[in-house]
Amino acid sequence: MIVIDGSFGTGGGQILRTALGLATITGKACKIEKIRAGREKQGLREQHLQGALALADLCNAIARGLTLGSTQVEFYPQAITKKHIDVNVKTAGSIGLVLQALMIPSLNYDLTISIKGGATFGKHAPPLYYIKEILSYFLNKIGYRYNISIKREGFFPRGGALTEIRTFKPEKLKELNATEQTPVIRIGGISVASDGLKLRNVAERQAKAAIEILHKHFKIKPLIDIIYTDSLDFGSGIQLWIETGNSRIGGSSFGERGKTSEKVAKEASYALIEQYKKGAVVDSFAADQLLPYLAIVGGRVKTSEITEHAKTNIFVIEKFLPARFSISDNIIEVKKV
């Protein structure tokens, strides 16, 4: 059994997600101790629990400790036999974080994941549109294809999103190499707001402010889609990206009480600009999320910075897979051992 210290590095839920995702795809049993020990609320929260339960369902695992607040989990994966799994997130927990775990073992299977509840935008988590528009760009390069259908958005405090994800078994997996930054050729985005904010033109105001900032900096006029949507609570968010000849880099933000639409756009726009200015071919968020796949297929990527999240993820990945990472000048390279 692989034993992992859940307080290592950033000590967050990422350790659990990566470990259980890799346990499921490799068939290796694991125990995770001191889960989220460094957080104010330790142990499993709703999104961690539902992701873990979904993985257990996917691979018919024998699991212990899958309860709210649990600080230790034992996971004994079996064969993956399911073609469809249902996930029910009862809070505004991040759907993006739930998918971080589920998408790892889904790499090799045709699978449908139906998620009821959760949030499409939220704090300290990738928006669902990031996974749909930016992460998919790089995963498509290795041969991993998936579709994300957002039937209802979810915002704080109740969440309540309705989402369906379909993954497709690849014919062949390929190495990922993305180390040379090239000029920006397109800028895109999606500005989202709940129907109740339509009279205040929230989605349009987010898009307009982002277009002004990015056009001034890159001298390219962005194309940003406006979406108003059904949701349980008022909320908004914006996902932006710049596309070069060989990469796609993202920046995002979301609405909160007291934050103007223009400030939401400013946060997302300058986050995007900063990643590109730092020389990223793969932004720091994608670099972190791509690491498990990079360990499977091999290759190298250049990012804007090596985050503590990335270092923690490497710590977990190397326990499951015959791969070793090396880092130099913000280039992450993996070699099979």
C-alpha cells in the first residue's frame, strides 16, 4: 500500500484528488493520512467527499474513511467497469475540483459523468470553463478528448449547477511538448451571468472592460461570448484566454458582493497578461493540472512559475507512476524510469 502524508507541501485537497485519481487508474491501493491538516477546516469537505465517492463507484473500490471531516482514507481500487457515474454535490463546492480527480482515470475510457450541484465559478478553484476551454487544448494534444455540457450554472452560496461530461477513449496517446512561446494570434473568452443580472448588463460590462484592457495591451480585439443563464443564486464570472500558434493561456475571475463587473474583468485580464509576460507557454494553473498526464505520456512544458501546488502534485505522482520530474528555468520535464 502507498502511504501519503496529506499535510505535505500545500497540504490541501489536491493531494487527495491526485492520489485517488492515480490509485484508480493504476489499481494501486493507498492510504492518505492527515488530510488537509494545514487548513482551517481539516479533513474532507463536500467536494472532496463526493469526488472520492464517485471514484470509488467508478472502480468498485473498497474504501474506508469516506465521511465529511475524515482526516484519513484507505482506498483499494478494483477494475473499472462503469460507463456512467452520477455525482451529487450538495454545496457550492467546485465542480472543477471534483473533475480534477475524476478526469485522471477517465483518460482511458468512454465515460459519462453527470454532476448535480456544485459551483461552476468559485474561490481558489478552476472555473469549469477553464477545464472546458484551456485545459482541453493541451489534453487534446496528447489524444485525450472530452465534452463538457453546462446545463445550469452554479454560484455561491447554494451551487446547484447541472453538468455532464463525456470522455472518449483515445486511439493513441502522445507526448506533450510545449516550451517555446510564440506571438498571440487570437484572444477569446466567455462572460457569464445569471438571468437575474441581465437588467444590470453584468455579462456585457465584464466583457466590455476585458476587451478594452486586452486590446490595449495586445493590439488584438478579443472575441468574448455573452451568456445569461438559469441558476439558483445570482452570480457571474469571466473566463479569458489568449491563443498562440502552439498554446492557450487562461485568466479568470468571478463576481462577489461589493465587486463591480469592471473589477471582475480587470482581475481576469491582468492575470492573463501576467502569465504571458512571465514567458508561459502553459500557464501555472494548467501546468499543475497537466502533471499527472505528463507523467503518463512524457514530455516537457514551460510555465510562468513553479508553484507549491505543482511541487506537491509531483510528490504524489512519483509515488504512483514510474516517472521522475526535473525542473529548470520554469521548464518541467518528465522521464520514464
